[in-house]
Amino acid sequence: MTRDTMAEEHGEELLFLSEDYFDGAIIGITYNSQVVYDMDRMVELFAENNDCDNEEAIEYLSFNTWTAYVGDLTPVFVRGKLA
């Protein structure tokens, strides 16, 4: 699922993370039009794209991304397997 496809399908403004490589961690959209990201996949993608290990990626994402609030459309971050 790409940003363009999602925007076309939902016909609304969606709020995505600024780094395009995180698109690989998108797993859906909430009822309230929030983009949903898989946190484990985000760690992998961040580490790959920033030449760091998973611990460094988790530390960065915990402080700079997962706890940020940017309004009603703030993306949602989930962890774990969905049934």
C-alpha cells in the first residue's frame, strides 16, 4: 500500500511520517483516518536506513516518533501480531 493509493482510496488528508522508507511499515488506517504503523517493522527500516542497530533505532523512535502528538491525525503505532 503506497501513500498515493491510500490517499486516493480514502479521499482525505492523511498524516504520514516524513521518511518515505517507513511506508513499508504501514499496516492500515483507523476509523478516524489515522495511518497505522507496525513498530517492529519501523525499527528494522530505521536501522537499515540509518546505519545503526535495533537498540539505537528503538531509542531514537521512542523519543522522537512514537511519543509525538501532532493533532487529531497523529499516526498510530502498534506492536505485535494481529490475529
